[in-house]
Amino acid sequence: MFGNQEHTIWTEKYRPSSLDTYIGNEHIVEKVKIYLQNGDIPHLLFYGGAGTGKSTISKIIANTIECDVMYINASDENSVDTVRNKIKNFASTVGFKPLKIIILDEADFLTPNGQAALRNLMETHSLTTRFILTCNYIEKIIDPIQSRCQTFAVTPPSRKDVALNIVNILNNENVQYEPTDVVTIVNVCYPDIRKVINSCQKQVIHGKLTIDKQSLVESNYMTKMLELLKEKGDKSRKLTSIRQLLADSQVRTFEALYRFLFDNIESFAKGNEASAILIISEYQYQDVLVVDKEINACAMLVKLVMEL
């Protein structure tokens, strides 16, 4: 009985099921359409930020082509044994369809040994098996794998397109909403489309989109942070205000902050843009390695204040 139920989770219920319903990345969509028209695809590597549509387009491809499919999330199964046993067995056995597709989600979690083994499999079984890899950080994928793939950077749709998509979902779910509330949610969660949709569903109460105070704080914290960085005067007082703002916002992921500061770098680091870029880049890289991302982001802000 449960298998026949309709999805109640909006991110799955409204996940695009065809290229015609996929939002954004028109150049990728057009290229993929050519592959599908030919009934064949090369090895593919999609990279970009979380929630931008990498897994979605991978699944659309696999569902459109006549093929046997294996899906693996490398954040859960990332060892060389997974490659040598699970993936190799699937690739080497006789299939029921003309082609096999292996979707390796979050491939940047694969260990170096796992990637080395995967490289050989991609070449050995290329006649019957295609690999579709997704990752957030392409620099973590070894060059031999990148060179075996057609590589595409997946970028988020515009805020306007995301907002229009949310409005369509709300209308379809018969949810009442204020346009300003939709804008707030998009600004808080962008560019992670999955997070936008999840946040929207979470804040629907009795058929009405109701924004809580915390979301308003989060939507404004980056702008407030920028204003603090632009202030002149006592650095000690400024650092205290920055720490307080981080604590009040209760934000726990900071990818959007790094990008926001980079995009607005001239407004707070005029004449020192090069130094500011190096600082932001250093701490953005460390963000994926550290345990406490808030401390890492705070350290970046301290360095920006003290050195610029």
C-alpha cells in the first residue's frame, strides 16, 4: 500500500522528471537532448553547488535512455571495495538492456584509491557501461577521471526563476502566500533550490505560508554583515558585533556568505580586493574540511577586519 502513495515531500514530488520541466542550465539541457536523440551518452561529470540540479539531470538521463541503472551515493559508499566489488560486478555482468548506466552521486567523497580503481573500470567497460558522476568540488576528482568525461558546470537558476517555481508549487498545493514571503525564503536559501523548497514546505501552516522570525533574521544577516565590514572605527567593537550577528542568525552553513562577500568585495575592501579574495578563498576551501563551520567563518571575518 505504501509503495503506491504519492510523494508528500515536495522536493521529490516536484523533482523534474523530464528535460522539458528542468529549470535552468539551458546549454546543458540542449547538449543532453542531442545525446538522447542519438540514444547514447558519453561518461558525464556534473559539478556545482548543493541543490542546483546535478542529481536530477542525471536521473532524467537514466530514465530516458533504455538501460539498466545502478545508483550509488559515494558519501555513504566511498571505499575502493565498493568500486572493485559492487560497481565492477554490475559493469561486467550481462545486462537485459543495450546499455548500463552507473550514477555515482557525490563522487568527490570517493577515496583516492577508489577513484584510481574507477578510472580503470570506466575504460575497461566503456563499450557497454556509462558513468554519470556528480560532485560539489571538481578539484577533488582526479584528472584521469575528468579527462574520461564530458564535464559540465551546473549553475543555479536565477532567483526569479526559483521564485516562479515556488509560486507554481504553492498554487498547486492550494497554499495561500504573500509574494514578499516567497522572496524572503528564496533570499535565505538561494542558490540551494532543494533547501528553498524544503524551507517553503516547512513553513506552511494550515494552508498558509507563514514565515517565522528566525527566517527573517537569516535573510538579513549577510547584508548586515556587509554593513559591519564597511564600518570604520574600533575594530574590537566591530568584531564583537560580527560574533553576535553570527550567533543571532543561527546559520550553520556559510557557502552563500563566501559568495556574497566575493560578489560585494569592492564595497568593503576597495583598494585591497586582491587580499580580500585570497582570505575568502582560503576559508572557503577550509569550510569543507573543518568540524565547526561557524568558527571557520568567524575566523575569516576576523582576518578580513584585522588585515584590511
